[in-house]
Amino acid sequence: MRKLRTQVGIVGAGPAGLVLGEMLARAGIEAVIVERHDRAYIEERIRAGVIEHWAAALLDELGLGARLRREGLAHHGIELRFAGRGHRIDFPSLTGGKEVVVYGQHEVVKDVVAARLAAGRPLLFEVSETRVEGIETDHPVIRFVHEGEETELSCDFIAGCDGFHGICRPAIPAGVLTAYDRIYPFGWLGILAEAPPSSEELIYAWSERGFALASMRSPTITRLYVQCPPDDDVAQWSDDRIWDELHRRLAAPGFSLTEGPVLQKSITAMRSFVVEPMRHGRLLLAGDAAHIVPPTGAKGMNLALADVLVLSRALEAFYRDGRSDPLDAYSDTCLRRIWKAQRFSWWMTSLLHLFEDDSPFDRRRQLAELDYVTSSAAAATALAENYVGLPID
Ligand code: RFL
Ligand code: PHB
């Protein structure tokens, strides 16, 4: 058996684990990251696309923002489209100059992996049989098989950054965690298409046929979503059917949707989920391992980054100043902001989607709320300040 030792063992090389690794390195704290998949898989997995104002600044600060600033698209607003008309929410004027950056999550992953490997910091791909032990002691251990060899990684702390389906959250003994959950009665069918975006900004559309979203990845690639049944089969969605649905849901005078070859197609279920607390002993959960939001508010990756910012500061206080109080406060500090992002994601989802048991009253109420949000400076400000990202502290 191979034996390794580090200060912080990180399970999972998603945005949470990778960015945590970089922040710890900057603070002079050693970490080893173990990842179940291979490098190509994590670098090609299409997921989130919107980076909050502060999160882009954090990546700059870590020296990871060069390509994001060069190739990412700075967005100063979004459009809410309903009843056949578009209404713009302007971020800078409502938030004191803030914006978001449209840049694929997998591009962030590529940038951080490249920086980590170039610096020679440990990142082990294709580990299997990962388990965590001794989390209630001062010497927790991550065990896994890497390149055919059983490996034991001794740590001071374990960061569970292994996503919603990982092994860290289930390693916490029964009775410790309380889970808060909501499953929505729909999913999103998402496509990536080789076509220039039809609009300069994202369009969130309410329609009689259900929600649609027009997003993008670059000046030549669009990312589009339509609300669909939660258990729908992607095989039921021919390209023609998808384009037809997108045309109908996004219709507005003077708008034309650009089509192009469909490069990728998938269905995502929608849920809200939080566990409390996010720490047990020396295991600290971060990102999707501890919480999931429906994608309507574009918050998932940003929440993962916020968690690891709080966590890295707490670990820095522990190693540099011998203080444990920031680690003790980790869960509460994160959860206060997480619940606000949960509320916002639930609200955007409830505002824009067609729920199967909606009555005509509910649909009228949604339209009234959309009208209010796009005509009241107070309501538009509430949307804008949540969308660009609430303060971290
Ligand atoms: P991740 O990205 O799931 O990474 C977890 C990593 O852990 C690995 N892993 C293991 N490694 C070793 N041993 C094990 N036993 C392991 N089990 C798992 C996994 O292979 C993986 O590499 O979690 P992290 O880092 O917490 O990041 C969270 C984000 O990925 C997620 O919240 C976002 O993608 C959500 N999301 C969005 N977030 C945004 O901020 N803005 C958006 O615009 C946005 N749009 C989206 C989204 C998610 C979507 N899908 C597909 C769920 C749009 C969609 C369609
Ligand atoms: C995306 O571009 O994938 C995207 C954008 C905004 C969202 C969700 C996903 O709210």
C-alpha cells in the first residue's frame, strides 16, 4: 500500500475542489486533489456558464483570469421576455457598476487544471473506491485506488468537494445532517449549437408553452434550454422539435432565432437541496456536495466558489494564527448566503416556469410579477443584485 500525507485532502476536481486547491497553495497550505474521472472528462463536461462579478475578480486575483477576460463575454444585463415582449434589466446602473461574465464552467476547470499541473501541485485523476475515514479524529484519511495501487492519504482536514453524487456527504453518520429538499415537476433540455447567439444578452422567456432560455458560450456557439417533463427521454427530442419549441417560446416581434448544427443535447432534473451543517469533525463539505440549486438563477458554480473562499480563509486562520473559530463558523457563514441564493433560485424558477397544476390565476400572477419586476426600480434592483452575486462577507 502507498502512503501519502498532506495538510488538506480534497475529494473532487470540480470548480470547488480545484479553486480551493489554488487558494490554499497561495496561502502556503499543501493539498492533494483526488478525482474520479480523467482530465478530458472534467474539461469537456458542459455545465454552468455565468460567473458572478466577485467570482471573476477572485479568479483574476488568483492569476487564473487571463483567458476568462480575453474570451469570456462581459454581460451588463439580461432580458426577461414575456407576453411577446422583451424587457431589459440593466446590471451596472442597478448594482453600482457590477456585471457578470459568460464563460463556460469547463473553461474555468481547464484554466485551473493547467495552472495546477504547471506548478507541479498534486492532482490525481481516475481514482476509484474513494472513501473517507476517521473524520471524527484529528487524523482523517482518504483511501483510494490510483494506478492500480491501494493508497492511503493522511490529512489534517478533508474537503468534500465531490458534488451531489459524491461519497463525502454519505460518510457523515446518520442523524448528524438535516436535509432540506424540493424537487420541481420539470427539467431542462439543453443544447449546444454551432450558431452565433441571436441576442447579445441572455433571454429568460416565460411562455404559454413553458420556459426557455437563450444563452451562449462564444460569438459562434449558442447554449439554449427549454423546460421539459422531468423524466423526459432526450431521444424524444429531434433537432427539429427542439428548434420548433425554441422558436415558439422565444417569439417576439423583430426577433429571429439563429439555428445551427446541434453539438450536444442533454436533460437536467431540477431541484433545490441543502444539508446542514456543512461540517462534521474534520470533514468540510463545499459546493454541490452540500447544496443544489435549480439553474434558473445561474448560482450553482458561484455558490461552490463562495464556499471554498470561506473555507480557505478559515484554514488559513487555523494554520497561520492557530485559530479554530473561523472553521467552527464555516457552516453558518456559508449557509446564510446559500439560503439567500436558494431563495433567489427558487423565485426565478417559480416566476418563469409552467407548473402543471397552475391555474389561470397563477399564470396571471406570474405575468403581473414579471411586469412589476421590469417596471419597478426597487424590484429590478432586487433581481440585479442577486444575479450579479450578493456580498460574500
Ligand atoms: P462538481 O462540478 O460536480 O464537481 C465534483 C467533482 O467530484 C468528482 N467526484 C469524485 N472524485 C473522487 N472520488 C469520488 N468518489 C468522487 N465523486 C465525485 C466528480 O467527478 C467531479 O469532478 O461540483 P462543484 O465543484 O461543487 O461545482 C458545482 C457546479 O458544478 C454546479 O453547481 C454548476 O454546474 C451548476 N450550474 C450552474 N451554476 C452556475 O453558477 N451558473 C450557471 O449558469 C449554471 N448553469 C448548472 C448550470 C448546472 C447544470 N447542470 C448540468 C447540472 C446549467 C446546468 C445545465
Ligand atoms: C448557461 O449558459 O448554461 C446558463 C445561463 C444562465 C442560467 C443557466 C445556465 O441561468
